[in-house]
Amino acid sequence: MTPLLFPWKHHRRYNAYAEHFKSIMGQRVQKITVDAGFTCPNRDGTKGRGGCTYCNNEAFNPSYCQPQKPIAQQVEEGIQFHEKRYRRAENFLVYFQPYSNTYAPLDHLKILYEEALSRPGVIGLVIGTRPDCIDEEKLNYLSELNKKHYIVVEYGVESIYNQTLDRINRLHSFEESEKAIRMTAKLGLHVGAHFIFGLPGETRQMMKDSVNVINKLPLSGIKFHQLQIVSGTQMAIDYKKHPTDYDLFSLNDYVSFIVDFTEKLNPDFIIERFAGEVPPRFLAGPGWGALRNDQINQLIEKEFETRNSWQGKFFSAH
């Protein structure tokens, strides 16, 4: 039998999020999503209206995650939900997910973040935001929290190509993302980034080539998401009018693509997610049926095994 050469002690062929937390915490760490009622500068008119063309937060918000509820209540209900589902869950990260969760004055952010951290069992925060909604004052505060808690700032980057960002109405540049990521990492915070594969105007080769740019970012963790056409979005309207503008991945194509990509990915990056999961009732375009993320992960891991490959096998630091 050919010996495995991948560089982790655990059994997975990539730097897996769950395994990472087990190694540093000794047990499972579960995320609790909360909705603090934020908006975005490209929704409220500061930069634009309508938001990103692919965005419909209702497609992935848990039922307990409702902005009219206090943060403490959302956290408590989320913990109760996950304690039933995962009986060994004892440590929790509160995930401020919908929209831009640093898009408010610092005094208001402090109240929300500290309310979430006050519940026993909550060991840290994951704060989803945009690179143009962060500044040095907010990052300095978060770096102080990071001395006692596990704080992640997670940026929606989506693409390294500015023409793509323009087309999907992000209203920020990749250069702004890079600046925010570097500023965050410099203060010792954990930095996450989210990327979407299959956005209109990008070829498969452009997507593959982006790994060389992404590898140079000082990231702690990374999420990938295949483009899905979600109902109630501007992209759903565009797709209906011009379906040939979109080159959506089939399941088999995506499994092959993401393994190709991961083989060249920096092995230090913790991979939190390979693919997105949207309930079929929200889809306005072709999907992969009712497959769950764990089933998609199994297919990806099987492809790694078939190739006798792993994350970073062909990674080059140069």
C-alpha cells in the first residue's frame, strides 16, 4: 500500500475545520448563528441599492435566527438546538452572519459582541463582514477581545477579479479586500475569507488561476461556495433572461474542480467549507438535489483518495 504523504496527523486529506478545533480545544466546537439586524452599504444607499446580485440571506438563516430577538435569546435558542443535535457540543462560537456585521458605530458593536460572549460556553465570535466596513478602531477593539476569546473576522471576498465584483454589485475592489485582510492579520486576529466559484464572466481557468493570488493572503481559514441561483435575487432575474451567460457547475465537474484547486492551495489554510448548501425551494436555477454538505464532502474526499492526493500537494510558496 502506498504510504500517505499528506502533512496532518488526522485522517482527512485537507486541513479540516472540525479537526482543527478538536486539536486545539480537545473537542467539537459548534457555531451558533445570530442575526443582529445589520444591513450593508450597497443596500442602504451609502454606496448603492439592491445588494449583491446573488444575495438572499433568507436562504441560509436558521429558524431561531431572527433579528427581532435579543442576541442573548438567539444564542440561547441556538445552543439548545445544537445540544439536541450534537450532544457532545460544549463550546460554541457565535457567528454574526447576515449582511455586514461591523457596519455600525463601535459603541453599538461592543454591546452586541459582549452580550454574545457573556453566555457560558461561548468561547468566541465569528464576525462576517465586508472589507469596506472595517477600520483600525474596530480591529483594535477586536484584537483586545482576542486576548481572552477566539475572534475571527470573516470577509466576503467572492472573487479576485474586479470586473466580476463590479458585475455582481459588490461595490468594493479586491484591493480593498486584500488591505482589510492584511490589516486584520497584522493585529493577530484570525482571518477568514469567502470565495464563490462560477460567477458570470469568469472562465474555469480564471478560477483555477486565482489560487496563486489567494495563497499569498495571510488567511487563517477559507470557505468555498459553488454559485447557486437563488430566488428573490437580481441574479435570478438575470439568469432567466440570459442563462447562457452562466456556466454553472455540475456536481461531478465541481468535485473535480475543487480537488484541482485544493491541490494547489496553501496547506496552512483551514478549509471550513468546500460547497454551499441552499434549500431546494430557494433555487431558481439547476442544483444538486437534496445533497447535504457532508455528502458532498464525502465525494470530494473520495476524489482525493482516488488520486492519492491532498491539500497543497502542488502548492508553491513562490
